[in-house]
Amino acid sequence: AMASVRSLVFLLLLLPQGRRALSPGRRWGRRCKVVRMAGSNVGLPSNLHVVVPKKERCDVLRRGLSKDGFVSVKAVDCTAMVAEVCRRQKCRKVAATALGRALASVALIADGIEDEETFQVRFEGDGPLGGLLAMSNGRLEARGYVGNPEVAVGSVGGAVGKGQLKVVRLKNLPGEEVASPFSSIVDIVTGEIAQDINYFVATSEQREGALAAGVAVEEEEEVVGATADSPPSRVVAAGGWRIELLPNAPKEVADQVLANVDAVLNAGFATTDLLLRGESVDGLVRLLFTGMDYDLLPDAATPAFKCSCSDARVFRTLALLPRDEVMDILQKNDKIEAKCEFCATVYTLTPQQIIDHLAAIDKKD
């Protein structure tokens, strides 16, 4: 069942038959207006004073586990990571919001897998965003990109559009030296990113839980000291949370989880509100564990942007093309440029560099 929540937090909690589902039609108790972060789809109560902390936070993912072992909670502050990715790709407000939600979500889902395993989502919708990809490994090294970073108006769901969500997990199987990919495809339900990822996890992997992600963005004209060379927008807060019912959880535990999620929705709570006040995500973990005994695990993780592009990867890509096609390209161009979609690094190669590299490959063969 879907819950209608404030514009920032997108949530889908799927439950088996016999358990109470989240009631639809949840609304804010007070009227809210879009304030300084208007472009980021952030709605805040009109009487809330937002203070952006001067001291830079460090990105962190915190984990908690109920003492009975039936409930897991994770909360992440990935502001720096999302800001770096969106800065490199010069994302406008809606594109930055969509990409930030995806990066926060994949970090929360990937936490706990082996270091070299990966969790990847690709939204292939018919909206103006032109598609979106985000992925993270078990070390929470994440990256992603959008097809059209210029999308600045409208909702994230409208920007994504209708289509398919393709998920790829890279897993290390016993006895195998190379990780194996496992792919799944589901229809895009809402286009609001976290809802769709949670829908996949619940239906394809039978993992009950709720997932939320949010991003607060300032447009260029709102950023003090912005210049003509400044990015079109700036991410000032990004994060999210996941609460999951673990196997064999009794009905009373599930009911408490539902009550806590309901309380978050009724309060109109958003992760970015907490981060903009300079608070840590520990408080979010405590909130989601209301009424339950739990342990806040001491080992925090650090999500970070990391791109795997390099000169060597560019050469390997060229080597996969038919030789006559490569030679035709070289004859028509004085230089060859390749741009990484993840980090926007541009690699410039001369025809002679490419010829020498291909010759070296032929010599090895």
C-alpha cells in the first residue's frame, strides 16, 4: 500500500496479508509553503526557521538493530557525495533532486553487501530527465548520472516518467572467482525514486521495509557569491533512511514499526530538515526505534563518490570497436575526446596514441 507523504519524503511499505498497511491520504496538519529550497521540491512549514550550518558535515551512514533482532534501521547523510556528483554534472534542481535521491537509496540498500559486490538501479522512463543510473558497492563508493541534467521544473516523478526500473546486483557466489550479475526489471510505479526502489526490494527480494530519501537544493541565484562559472544549483542537504523487518518478526513488532513510520509521516518529518539544523542522523535512528529497545551500532560507514574511469578504460573501450571503424574515426578527426558520464572528466587522445595502443595489443596477440 502506498502512503501519501510530504513532497520531500517518498515511502512505500509493503506488507503481507494480515498486517495493517499504511493508510493513504496522509496530509500535513499545517499548510506549508516552499521556501528557500523551492527548486528542490522541499516543502517546509512556513514558521520553520532553516539554518544551514557553517561547519561542514562529514558524510556518514549509521546503523541500529533492535535487541530482539527483528528490526534494522539505517540512516545516511550523503550531502557531500551528492553535491560533488551534481556539481560535476551541472545538474539543475529537479535533476539534482532525482539523482540525489537515487544515490542515497543505493547507498542504504548496498550497505551490508561484500566490498566488491554492487547494487545498481537504472530508471528508463519517457520523461525529460532522459533516464537515470546510480550504483554503489559494499564500501559505499557510489556514482551516478542523469541523461538530461538541465531539468529544472516540475516534479521528479514527471521528470522520470513512465517506463522500467532495471536493477543489477553483482554478487560473489561460493566457488566462483568472478562476481556474477543478477538482473531484474519492474515497471516504474511513481518515478519518485525511493518508492520505486523499495517496491523492487519488497516484490523481487521479499524484504519488507520502508525507504525514504530527500535532497535540498539552492538555485544559482540564491547562492551567495555565485558567478557565471558557478554550477546552476547547489545541494545543501541530502540523505535518507531505511527501516526493515527482518525474518520471523512477530505481528506486534510489525505493528510498532508501522506506528513509528506513521508518526514520522504525521509529523511531516524530513531527513533534510534535520541535516539543515546541523544535527546528526543518530536522532533519526532513535526516532524510528521509538518504543523498541535497540543498539546503535558503533561502526559507522562513510559513503563517498568514486569514479572508476581512466585512460586505460578509454583505450579498452576503443579496442572493442571494429578496427575499420576506429581507423575511419582517426582519419576524420585530429583528436578523439571521450567524456565520462559519471564524473564529467574529458579524455583527449591523439590518433597516434590510439594507433600505438592498438599496435601494442596486436603485438601481444
